[in-house]
Amino acid sequence: MTPVSKIADPDEDLGLRFHMALDRLWKLLHPADREAVCCHGITYTQWSLLRTLCEGGPDALPMGFLATALGLTPSGVTRCADPLVARGLIERRTKPGDRRVCCLRPTEGGVELWRQIRSECAEREGALIRHMASDSGLAVVQALEQIAENAAKQHRTEKAS
């Protein structure tokens, strides 16, 4: 097996270089994100649930939707949510018009914890681009925002097929 260099050959396929760069970045940042989350007494899966709720807008989200979004079973979402409910970070609600559907929404305390963890991660990750010229850093962020939007569109298209 050929060893993979830390920096890809500039003559390599751009898609491969992008994949390798994302993979390296994920391997370096993901453990640090886990550490930041666990310092607040929640698991990474609980963080994923809290983040999904906080980024989902003001409405409570149905358990079935959350299970699909997080790649969990409905009972897995319940097990994940229970400690967050007990800590007052999220609350259970019934869906208006259908009391059989259980929904979750973040509390003010949950939103505050989400903001705090997000801020800590952003501070660490912001340090990665601070050494760049301001217009270069902005260009990197704008490019990543566009890539994220393209990925979301592609994901929606693939799900619709």
C-alpha cells in the first residue's frame, strides 16, 4: 500500500485533494469537538441532538424527524433525550393537533449551552485562519459556506430520487 502524503500532489484530481483535506481536518477537529462537548457533561450524541434542536428554529421537532436526522432509532432518541430533559436543557411537547406525536425543543438553558459550546469550538477553529490575510480568511469561509450549501442541495436531490 502506498503511503499517503500529508499534502496532496498539486497534479492530483481536485476532488481527491479536497476529500483528503476534509478527511485530515475531520480527524484533527472531531476529537477536539468531542472534548469540548464532554467538558460540559454531555455526550457527543446528546450534543448532536441539542445542536439539531437549536439549529432547527423555534418549533419543537418530532422524535421521528430527529431519529432520521441523527441516524438513531426513535428509542435511541428517547434514551439520548432523557438526561437532557432531566438537566432542563430540552423539554418534551406534544405536536399541536396530534397529541400522539412527541416533540422536543430546547429550553433557554439548552440554547445557552449550545451557544457556549459553539463559541468554544469557533474560537479554536477561528485560530486556524487568523494567521491568514483578512481577505484570504474571508474567502476561505465563503468558499466553505458555498460548499456546504452545494452539499445540502446535493443531499436533498439524492433523497428526492
